[in-house]
Amino acid sequence: MRDVAIIGVGMTKFGRLEGKDLMDLLAEASLNAMKDANVENKEIDAVYVGNMLSAAINHQTAIASSLVDRISIFPAAADKVENGPASGGSAVKNGFLAVASGVYDLVLVVGGEKMTSADTDVLTDYIATMTHPTAEYVHGITLPALAAMLMRIYMQRYGVTERHIAMVAVKNHKNGMKNPYAHIHREITIEGAMQSVMISDPLRLYYTCPISDGAAAVILCPADKAEEYRDKPVKIIGVGQATDVQCVHEREDPAVLKSCRIAAEKAYKMAGITPKDIDVAEVHDAFEILELVESEDVGLFEKGKAHLAVEKGVTEIDGEMPINPSGGLKARGHPVGATGVAQIVELVWQLRGEAGERQIKKDAKRALACNFGGFGNNTVIHILEAMWK
Amino acid sequence: MRVPRYWRNKLFRYRLVGWRCINCGAFHHFKPLVCKRCGSRGFREVELPKTGKLLAYTVVKIAPADFKDKAPYLIGLVELDDGTRILAQLTDFSQDELKDGARVEAVLRKIREDGESGIIEYGYKFRPLVG
């Protein structure tokens, strides 16, 4: 198996992007990443497109073939990868495997979603179709409702209060203010968050990600050829993916994201490192409770203790373990298929020292991305390492 | 939800009848080919107990399109008396009765009217167990 490097990253701004359709977004992010990698169109051997809802809300299928056409990378092999909100992470994983195997040398991975053109109740429904059709979906379940019950169990069991959840949201909004690509540029207060509209009790609006449009892309190549394209290549040293029982209520413990734990274990094992070696992480905070649960289940904090780290400022940009310096899904936004790729784009910028005002204070060598599909039944983890450090 | 998908699952929706793995005991609310927990293939039909306790609940205010007219509504994670956990809507709860750990019992209720086909779907919900 060959070592794989990321030699280019790019994204669109996330937000309500009037006047741009899904293909415009995918094309813009792809071209940004190709420019960053100094790669010409015709060099691309294959493209993997992460997207969840094109057929449902954009009335378009086979979008990978359409993207090749749009940005003229013929005759590149092209596949769409759909894994719910982990579509982006799964697309990166497929690109990694393709380069590692030796089949392709230059691979474009792009994730994107155009969501704001659909009504909220229609989107809520499509996203709920990820749940079990006859044991969850049929009862009118929503993803915010599953997050609300997880939040309640965490509050009962670990002494987490609503204030802790609000603190996570405040931190992510603060980071998002410094991110020009973020959907939400608004500083909020703990009190303001705790008075925001109730979505699914006890989950409020400010504990929930927005509905966003956007795309993000990376270019992969064999690590030994990376410096032919640009300086500061970033190696993917660990990849892990794992699944769990679909119904939340049928899991051994509904408060444990087993797929996160196993995916992380696999990624650490491949990388030959432990959680202590991670300097910065992007985790999938579609709901702020998930930032706590995931950062524990990937091993960055002890189970039930992440909220104590939040209290002490450990997860801030200038803390010992910065989490979601981009603003996370909460502030950067969550165009579902784009998210897993956008996490990796952010971490590459952080490792290169190119994150501008939101650059983390410590000199980071290794970074972890946790992209979470379904309600935690399919998680993709990537571990990155700066090759020049 | 398409009508055939609903109809195929009616034994569970009306009576909480499903299949338990003979090897490991995992419960399935439809007749499975393979046990989701242990992978074995032997099952026996069981009717679940109708009472249990509420593990966690939420009030859904932003609902999917087909449930928009029903919002706000209650959803709960219920642990039945034999330890089986299921998800369902809650009904007939007063604010005082609504707390984690509350004793509940299953009742047959209208779940929704199907928009496209016009059928009315019935199924279990849980209400507070009195006494």
C-alpha cells in the first residue's frame, strides 16, 4: 500500500448561496483545490463526489459524470459516494484507497450540497429517511429529536448542563466569526443561546447546525510525489470507518457512539499513534451535544468528561486541544455532503499555518477529522500529519 | 411512508408482536433473515410486554413534512418490562407526568393520515401508566 498525501485543498463559502446550483458549487471547490495543488485538468485520474441529497432536492442524478463535464477533466473515472452526512468522509476514504492501491495517481475528492432551495419540513423529512424506516422514521422522528434524547441522557448521567452545551455553541460561533468561509458570522452569548427557540426539547436552535449550501475539495497523490506539486504536503496516516446498529434504541448503550470508537481505534492503529498524539480535531457537531460525545468516543477526553474540558477552555483555538477551529458544523455550516471534506480542508490549513485569524496557537503536527453518518451508525475518521514537520 | 411498507409491519404496529433470536435474544420488529446482533438464523415469535419506563423524551417542534400538522408532539425512548427498548410517540401526558423514568403503557392510536394514499395509519403510542 502506498502512502497518500493531500497536495491541494479548496472550498466555496458556506451559506445561503443564491444564484449558484449544486454543480456550480462542486466545480468552484474543485477548481480551487486544483489551483492550490498546481494540478492541470487533464492530469486528474479519478474523481469521487460526496453528496447525499442531489436526487431528492436538486432533481439531478449521476452528478459525478456531470462534474467531469463541467470542469473538463475527461476521461477521469467518476463516482458519486453517498453515506448520509458522512458522504464527504467516505468520498475521501475512497480517494485514499484508490491512490494507496496504486490504481490512480491523482484523485480529486469533492463533497457538496445545495440545501437552501428546499423547505425546512421537506429537508427534515429527507434527512429523517436515514433512520430505520419502520422502527424510527414511522413515528415522526427527526435527527434533532434523536440528538435531544442523547442530550437528556448525557445530562442525567454525566452532570452535563444546558449551560455546557451553550458554551460549546458560543465557542464555535466565536471561531466561525474568524472564518471567512463560515455560514454564520454572529457572536452569541451563553444566555442568548439558552433563550433561543426550542427545536426539540431540550435542544434549542443555537445547539443545532444551520441548513447550508457549499462544497469542499481535496487533491490526493502518492506521498513520494507530493513535493513535485507543492510544498507542505499533508499525509493521510490513518483512516478508520465503522458501523453500528441502525436504531439508536437498539444499541448496547444509546449514549455511546460505538462506530466512532471503533473507527477511531482503527485509524490510530493504522497511524501507529494514540489520541495523545493528536494536536487539533474537527468533529461532527451537527448538534452541540455531539461535539462532547464524539470527542470522548474518539479518545480525546475520558467518557463523560468533555464538558469539563470545555469549562476550562481546553477546546478553544488557544487551548491544549482545539476542537472545531473552523466553527464546526454549528458556525461553518453543514451542507451535508461537503462537511467531511471541509473538515479535512480546515485541518490542512491549520497544519500548514494558513488558517488566518483562527490559526490555533500550538504548532500542530497531527490532526483528526470525525465525520458521522446516520445518527452515529456510520463514522469515518481521518488522521493527518504534516510531512515537513 | 408507502402503504405496503406500513402494511407488512402491521403485526408489530398493532400488537407489538415480533421475533426474538433463539441464540442471543435480540428482538426484531419484523421477521429477519439474519439476527442483527449475532448473525444466527433461528427465531421465535414473541409478543412484547405492554408496559415499561421512559428512558428519555423530547418534544418535537420542527417536524418532517408528513407530521407538520401534528407538531408539537412527544417522542420517547421506552424500556419495556422485559428490557426491550423501543422508540414511540407519547400521548396523554400532562406536564407533571412527563419525566425520565415515568412508568408507561402501550395504547393503539392514530399515528397519521397518509397524504398520498389517504389511508389512516394506526399504531402504538405510550401513555402514563396509572396506579
